[in-house]
Amino acid sequence: MKWIYIAAGAILFIKMLVFPSPGIDSSAELAIVETVVQESGVPNAVSGIIFRNRLYDTIFEVVVFTIAIMGARFLLADEQPSGKVYQFTDQPSIVLARLGATIAALVCVELAIRGHLSPGGGFAAGVAGGTAIGLIAITSPSAWMESVYQRWRAATWEKVSVLIFIVIALLSLLGLSLPPQELGTLLSGGWIPLLNVLVAVKVALGSWAAILIFIRYRGLL
């Protein structure tokens, strides 16, 4: 079996060397990007595609992420919590981790609010927010993280953000939109800025839930 993999890799390598790549019509690609930007009303064509051209797919991506978090909680519910949590204990690592968490949190806010105007968006913002929470988790007592999660009702806000996202997405799919704004402004793109923020909240809070689950039952991230 190993020789089959080696032969297939060699054939693919020879193919890349011998057969040139097909020509790319850059003018046609630029025309497509410009069309997406004009129709969506946001300079970031990726956000325009995710939250307009393929919004139907994006709805189910958000739902799948929600189901994944619920599944992790369900599958580990019957296990015994870990008796030991592995965390940073030396002061330099704690300081660097919390500094990184602060930077990641600021990046999260920036990408969530302005992701439709520059590279970024709701999913990237949520990942940055989850990273900030993870860095705090590995430098803070797990009981404190749990208490903050419960105090701010993060689980409830996560589910509310998903429901609001689905409602707004359905309104967009039905053709209902906010009044158009000038291209490149903070409120341009109709529902897209709000959808960006909702996705960022959902992904960040979902990541927080997953982090707490794995700390509780595995003792590590």
C-alpha cells in the first residue's frame, strides 16, 4: 500500500512539472469581485459572499457549530470531572498569556465591527475572541471561569445570538433589507454588519463553552 501512495505522489509531482497550469483571466476575476462588492454594498467581497451570495450555507454552518458544542457537552456529561487542571503557574507565562488575551480581544472587536470593510469578519472575530478566552482560562482558576460564565448567562446569550442570526438571515433571504448606505461606511451592506457581530458573539461564546467543558472533564484545553 505504501508503494501505491509513493507512486501516486510521484505521478502528481511529474504532472505539475510537465503540464502547465491553465491560463487565468485576471480581468474576469476582478469583474466578479467588483460585481459582488457592488451588489453586497461592502468592500470585503468575502463578507459579501458569506452573508449574501451563500447565506443559506452560512446559516447551517452556524447551526452545525451550535450542535457541535451541544454534542461535546452531551458526550462528556456522564464522565467524572478531572481531578487536576493543567495551567500556567510561572509569572512570565501568565503575564504573556494575559497580554495576548488582551490583544486578541481587541482584534475580536475590530474584526466584528469592521470586518465587512477590511479583511476579517464574524468567524475570524469569533476565533480571536475564543483565543482570548482560552488564554485567560489557562492562567485563571477554573471555578472562577465557570462562575463568570454562569453570572453573565453566556450560554443564554449564545443561543439568543443564533436565533437572532437565523431570523435576520431569513429576512435577508426573503428580500427584506435595511436602507442602502454609501459603500465603505460602517453601516453599509444592509444586514451584513449585524450578521458579522452576531456570528462573532456566537463563535466566541461557543468556544468559551467548549473550553470549560474540556477543562472540566479533561483537565486541559
